Amino acid sequence: MGFSFASWASRIPDIKTKLQLNEAQLGTVLLCLPLGQLLMMPFSGRLVTKYGP
């Protein structure tokens, strides 16, 4: 997971330019990524319990 994040993190300036985001919009996107992961953890735990890994 760390390797994939490191390869993605180095591309943040390119993504910002391609999507024409300002600093506030980019910060919002970067904040929403971990918040979404935290919110989905209970649901993914239930799915793994029900269906298996």
C-alpha cells in the first residue's frame, strides 16, 4: 500500500494541473480520500465477514 501511495503522491502536481484544481480544491480532494476510507471500513468489514477475503 505504501508503494502505491508513494507512486501516486509524486503525481499530485500533474493531477492538479490536468484537472485544473486550485489549492483549496486539491486540499479538499486529498482530505476526502482518507475520510472516505474511514467511513467505509465498517461496511468492508461486514462484506469480508460475509463473503470472505
